[in-house]
Amino acid sequence: MNAKFMINDYALIWSLLFQASISESIHSMKQKIWSNYKDEYNKIYKDKEAILKDPKNFIPNNDTIYNIVLESKEYEKLKKQAEKYRLEVMQIWDSIKKEVNDFLKKILKRDLGTYNILIANKELNIIDYTKNSTTTDKNNSIILALPIDKKEPTKIILNILTTILSNEIKNYPLNVEIFKDAIIELAILNEFATIITKRSCYLSGNPTSNELKRQLYPYWLMFLCVPKEKFSKYMMRDGIVFDIDKYAYEKEFRKLDLEGFIDFCIRNKRYIIRPLVTEII
């Protein structure tokens, strides 16, 4: 996976105009623009998809509002803040990108390609993804505007990866979509987070998925090709206990990618969801 972190004026302005106001001055500017250019304001709401599909070549049908914001002193300040944020995120990415690609290669068994990470102001607290269907620019784009956790800065990269996988892996019927969500959490928020922090991060993520993740955990270790004789070591590491003797070791998992593993778990859900609830140490 290759990530290109960039500032795109249109993506940044669109986010400032249509997401929650991050300051009184921005709110006032939005109100003033709305009062004077209602029709134009409404029309550019639809620009987001086009911006994300091809940010380098996007040209608005009407650039009146974009120009008003571009020429404001407030925007000059906000763009400088976004540039500082971009450099911070790039530094975090560079510190773990080798580990990211090694792990994705191990579990996805395919290349994720290149992503344009369009930086907005982190006070917006959003991440927005659109999969590219155009032929002009083969890269997919994400608007990134999440705060950086000072204690665990790599969390922002985990959020990016979780968002990408949630969109790259196919959708499932609503009654089994929870398997996809839980397994992506096992992959990124649990196993990969454990690798980069060097401490167990298992059962991090959405607490409503924890029971399912406990049930999936034995199969997940098999998917990671953990030898059965090392299961006890992993159980102690992650604080999840199960009866090893009740699980046949699935050697065929080594042939599956992450999507194949999700498919397997959904097909076999009635065997995986057992009445015996596992314990946490």
C-alpha cells in the first residue's frame, strides 16, 4: 500500500463548508456565504464525490464560493494548520509503513494500491472514503481530519487502515455484516496494533463485537498460522481463554486471504457461535 498525503484546496474548503464549524469565525463565514449565495452553496454540496474521485483534475462548475474562501485570511491560517497536521501524519506513517505493508501482505495477500490522503483540519474529527471508479486517476481518496492521540499516535494509521478495509472488502447481508466488522477489528485494531505497540490490544474496538471476537479467536489464530502448541501462549498474551481440544486445526486457512476467512466464518457461523462463552483472564 502506498499513501500520498496532500493538501487539496477543494477538499479542504468543502470539508470546512459542509462539516461542523470548527470555530466562530468559520461559522460566521459560512453564514455570510449562505446568506448571499444560497443557490451556489446548495449546488457545490454535490462536489465531494467528484473531488474524491479525481482530486488532481477536479474543476468546479462554479468556483464563486471556493474563491471567496480561498481569498479569506481565515483560510490562509487554516491551510497552514492543515499543512502542519499533514507533516505530523506523514511522520507517523513513515515510522510504521514497512510494518503496515508486511502485515497487509500477510493477511490480505494482495496489493491495496495507492491512496490519496487529502488532509483537512483535524478539529473536524472525520474520515471520509470514496472508492474511485474513474479511469483518469487510479488512486482512491480519503479525506482525513482526525485528531492525533498524543499517547498512541499510531491510532490514526489504524483508523485509516480500518476505513480502507471496510470499504475494499465486499459488503455482506446485514445479518452477517458484523462478522466482517469484527474480523477487520481483529486484524487491525487487535493483531496489528499488538505488533506495533508490543503489547496486547485484543478486544479493543467496538465493545458490542467483543463476544463475537472471543468466539472467532481460535479460528483467527489458525488463520494467522499460529501453531496449536503455541495457543496457550497467545491466550495468556491476549487474555482470552478457550478449550484447545475442542477445536480441530484448520490447515487450509493458510490458503485464504482476509476476505476468504470472512467468507469461511459466515458460512460456518452456526458452528463458530458456540453456547459455551469463553472467559477473559
